[in-house]
Amino acid sequence: MKNDYMIRAVAADNAIRAFAVTSRDMVETARNAHNTSPVMTAALGRLLSAGAMMGSMLKGEKDILTLQIQCSGPAKGLTVTADSRGNVKGFAMNPVVDLPPNAQGHLNVGGALDLGILSVIKDLGLKEPYVGQCELQTGEIAEDLTYYFAVSEQVPSAVGLGVLMNRDNTVKQAGGFIIQLMPDAKDEVIESLEKRIQEIDSVTMMLDKGLSPEQILEEILGGFGMTVYEPEPVAFLCDCSKDRVKRALATISKKDLDSMINDGESIEVRCQFCNQAYTFEIDELKELSE
């Protein structure tokens, strides 16, 4: 099996730009780290796949994108961050949600999220990050991002995301696409693209057939004179370290640190993004308290 990767493409004389990703390993890594139930694997997997593609839209080497969903459903919320080089990480506030399938017989991600807010935060190295927000439209994530692009960034887009599970709850396939119209797109291009997007199979069906990112874009943009660029690797990658966790512990009040020391036992701190555990012995806590 080919490892995870993403491609970008342009079509219709640069009037359309497109991204597609295959992300099975990335989503399986997240599932394994957080022990998510199938519906939450699907929710987090879709957001991770979107994060990888949207991260690659960032211009700067050090720019960081955060996708955050705060919601009223049992999932409670999701957070994904991505850089411009295909590295993503993320977590679900409540990793285990069990719901019956939705009306279409699929994993009920919309039910797990229910009503809420999608925030897109871009840290571009300026004083303040750029923050765009919209209300969740369906909670299915792809439609919510389509709506976000239209409302917050005024970029007409089509977003498709999918995660397929095996019977043993591991990830069988994951991936998606983002197709965007540039401001100079002619009416006939817009019309034929809209028609084409209504005709194609769902992402899940395309993934189930084993279609690669190139083949997914070929399905959608094959008739538009498409140019595909070199594939770029994507991966679930957390940049946490004991040193970084130590710096976070150092911001705790002296009173709280002393209380931990007086308990007389080492403490374990887990990274929210990858669930890696870091142990701090009493001596290490005393150093921080001094």
C-alpha cells in the first residue's frame, strides 16, 4: 500500500485549483493514539484530512493552521493543527461516542457533533492570528468546510471527506478533496464544474474502489485540462517533547507545584494531541518549584 500523500492540481487555465489526499495511515495513527470509537475516528479523520490539505494552502514555512469545532453533541469538540508541510495532529474532546448509524446507514458524525461552531485559525507570524468562524451546517464536516470557504473566505469550494472502517474498527481508507474556483473563473466553467460535482460518487465510494488522489481529481476535473503537481507526503506528527511539557508545567503556580511535591508521588502528564505520557519525578518537580 502506498503511504499517505497529497496532490495539488490546477485546471481550466488556472480557474480551478484542487487538492486531494489519501490519509489512511494518518487517521489510523490518530485512532490508535486516542482509542477513538468508529464515529469519532470518522470525525477526527475527516478533520485531519482537511487540515492536511488546508495546511498546504499556507504560504509561510512557519505558518500554522488550527481547525477547531466546538459543539453541543456528545463529541463535545475536535481540534486539529497542521503546518504547510503536510504534518497534522489532532484530538477529540470525547474520543468514545457510540451512536446508531444515520438514515443513510453511515457513521453518524453529524449526530456526534450536532450544533456548533467551526473556527479556522491561521497563525501567520503576525501579532494576531487570523480567525474565521461559521456555524456548523450539518456536522458532517465536509459540508461545514464548504460553507466556511464560501462565507468566511468568499471562495466557492467543494469539499469531500471520507473515512471507511474495517470490521475490527481499524481504518480501511481515508481521504478527501477540496476543489476551489478562482475569482476569474468563467460562468461556463462554474456551471460545468457544479454539474460534474453533482454527478460524481461520494468520497467514501471512491476510496472504497481504491481510487488514488490523482484518480479522484481525474474523476472530477478530467474534462477541464488538469495539471497535477508532484505528490507531497502527509503524516500524523506531534512535536511534543518532555522539555516542552516541562515548560508548560513551569507556568503552574508555586502553590500547586508544592502540593504535587507534598503528595510524594511522581506525576504523569499526557500530550493532548498524541497521548504520549511524560513522567516527572519529585526531584524534577522540586527543580521547577525553586
